[in-house]
Amino acid sequence: MDEIIALEKRRINAMTSGDTQALEEILADDLIYTHTTARLDTKASFIDAVKTGRSNYKSVDTSDVEVKALGDTAVVTGHAAFHVGDNKFQARFIDVYAKRNSTWQMVAWQSTRVPD
């Protein structure tokens, strides 16, 4: 689904550029974001971390991205190379989007760190 791939790219760009307005639009109010460290974020806490620089996403490069459409839900899987603050690491991820009121929003993220 090209629409979801484009939204993923927009979300990643918003994370790395600090575009909190775009994140407000893309992330669902009931978002559950599970980091590779098992730390949980809500939409509000995730956006606050980006805004304050607590989560300083310098780059996120994805590969092997696949989207599975399931009606008003889309499941995205792939691999990502992260550069956050002084840390560089790789992870596999699963990302879920839901279509609500004709708009796709990210409702869940779960990532697992790839061993160095």
C-alpha cells in the first residue's frame, strides 16, 4: 500500500526533523509505542520526548519494509537502522496503522533490537 509507505516516510521525517505537528496528525491518540528497551510511550509522551530532545532521532533508515492490508488496518514490518542521540543500533519492527474517519493513523509500534 503506497499510502502507508508514504505515511511511514513522513512519520520518520517528522521524528528526525522534530516536526511535532506532523506527529500530532500521524499518531493516534491511543498510540502504544514500545521501544527496543521495552520503554512505553503514549502519543503525548512520545511527542514530548521528540520536542524536548530527550529522544533525539538523528536518522532512521528502513529496509525490507512490507505492508499487509487488512481492511481498515495495515500492518507494517521491516528492519531499521537507528541513530538516536549517541546510540546507533538496528531493530526489526512491527507497526500498525488504523483507518479512522477516512484517515490513517499509527496505533502501535513494537521493535526488537538486533544483537550487535
